[in-house]
Amino acid sequence: MTRPTMFWRAGAVLVATAVLAGCGSSSKPKPAALETFTPSQTVRTAWSVRVGQADGPMSLAVSNGAVTVAASDGQIVSVDLAGGRELWKGQAGSKLSAGVGSDGRFAAVVTTDNELVVLDGGKPLWRDRLPGRVITAPLVAGERVFVQSVDRSVRAYDAQDGRWLWNFQRPGTDPLALAQSGVLAAFRDTLVVGLGSRLIGLDPLRGTVRMEASLGLPRGTNEVERLSDLVGPPVRSDDDLCVRSFQLSVGCVDMNRGTLRWSRPQAGYQGLAADDRIVVGADSADRLTAWRAETGEVLWRIDRFQHRALSTPVLWAGLIAVGDYDGQLHFLSSSDGRTVARLSLDSALSGAPKVVDGTLLVATRGGTLYALRAQ
């Protein structure tokens, strides 16, 4: 199952298809069959709620004991992490292209009309028309709202009144951008963004550059082959941030020094999982690799999920959880990659899973938010 990837130019769609595994082939590789195994771990659903369908990537936002999720039709829902009780429900008033970011009070989404909508406790607070398309969920932190457009510009607003604070954009960047959730995150008091294959740390108050590290130099004879945007979300391994550069590599950046600790070649579509011991990611053919977090040494690699369109994985309770195109959620041992459990969901995941206080949170394209616990 090859996956077409759309690219964007500033202000317009470039209709293009990249098939990293076998460009030019019209046939789709057959997904690997589900393996037969003996479960050795029990995973149960603590609670689940219906939140609305997701036609594209939608992020989960967790803060202050609440998880906030958005549906493509513009509905935003915040529920209690402990039991799934609805805390509030709001409506952006239009279909969404990106969502949701939240600090527990303010929630921010972006509509397909390029309108940033901020809600306070589920009630629309203010709106602002953005200059370009947004796919990455806004970040809400420190009573500020940060937005990254596909032209790689980053804008900051006051969460209370919508006052525009600053704009960051590097001149002379490539006009072609990946239509995939990028890097927009916080690391301590630094705003971290992706600019091509570079991880950049910004002062969130002023938008000035604090640090910059490259995951490698893109190569190719045309714009598509040189496309190397960072794929979000970045994941933390001790004081490192680990991230994927599309078509180029995976790597970890020492955030204390602002330098690249290591990088390894791997083309892929989805983000990574990491903890203090290992980093895990799937390549474009859905072969999973685990690297030692400190050095980038390969610990193990498995290929039994090839072409099953794996999601961004997550490390949880000594396990690796990763979804596939058919709504199967696979649980693997982090030590060797063997399968220890599997759970059938109503559809494929709509975004990266989250782990909070021992609970695994996953949202599906079909519109269900699941809270899972291991026994």
C-alpha cells in the first residue's frame, strides 16, 4: 500500500505524488497479513467517547487533567482525562484544516478558510485571518497562541485578545512544502519549530532565534526530491528532541547545546517515538527500527508490518503502540519488537497517540477517542 503525499506551494496546491517505495509504479504493494501470535500482555479500554470524524490529521492536546480533540467539521470537545466526562464542547463554525492546540483553558484551531479560531472554555473568543494554509495544529502556551503555516512562517498572538505579537520567516526558503503536520512545540522556555531539515529554537516572547541544528543536507535534482521538512511531533529523550526529516533521516538534537547528537538515514512519513533509552520509527515501507537513544546504534528492526500504513508510534508502559490502516493497534515489546497484544479500533488513527499518567490516548478517523490501560 503506497501512500500519495501532497505538497504545497505558498497560497496554492501543487498536485504531485511522491511514492518513496518505487516511484513511477502504478501497482500498490499488498499489505502484510496480520501475524498470528500468543498475547502476553492485556490492554483494556478504560473509557471511550465519540468526538466526530477526522478527515485528516488531528492532534490531541492534553493539559490540566483534560484532553481536547477536534473533528473535521469544526467541533471541539474537551473531556476529563480520568473518566471521559465531557467538560465543554465548542464549534469553530467551519471545517478545519488543523487542530487542536490547548493549554486546558484556551483552545485553538484553523479552518479550511485559513482562519485561526481561539476558544475560551468552549466559547469562541476571537478570530484572525491567516495569510496562508495551515496543517500543523496551533500551540497554546504561556497565554500565547503560535501558528505555523505551510510557507514555514510562524506567527504569535496574545491568547486573551488576539493581538498579533510577532512573525518569524526565513527568506529564501524552498517554495515547496510537505502537506504533513510539522514541528511546533515547546521545550522548557523555548519555542521549537521546523524549517526544512532544520530544527530551530525561538524566543517565544520575541520570535528571535536561540539555536539551530540541521538533520542533514537534502539531495536531489528537483524540488520534490530535495523536500526534507521535519515531520511532527518531535519527541523528547532526556534533554534531546528527536525528530524525522522527510525523505532524509531521523535524529536527536541535544537541546542544551543546540547541536545534533546523531542522525541516521531513513525515509518516512510519520513521526517517532522515544524515551530515555530508545527511539523508534517506521520507514516508507513500514519497516520499524529501534535505535539506542544515546548513540543512534540500531537495536532491532522488523519488517512484518510492511505496507500497513503505520501511524506515528508511542512508547508506553514498556511497550510500543502503533496503529495501521485497518484500525489495528499493535503493541510490541520495546526490547525486541515482538508483538505482545493487539486491539481492534473502529478505524485508523487520526494523529499521534499520547501517554498521560500511564494512560494511552488514541483518536481515530472514525471519530472515537479511546483511553487505554495496560494490565
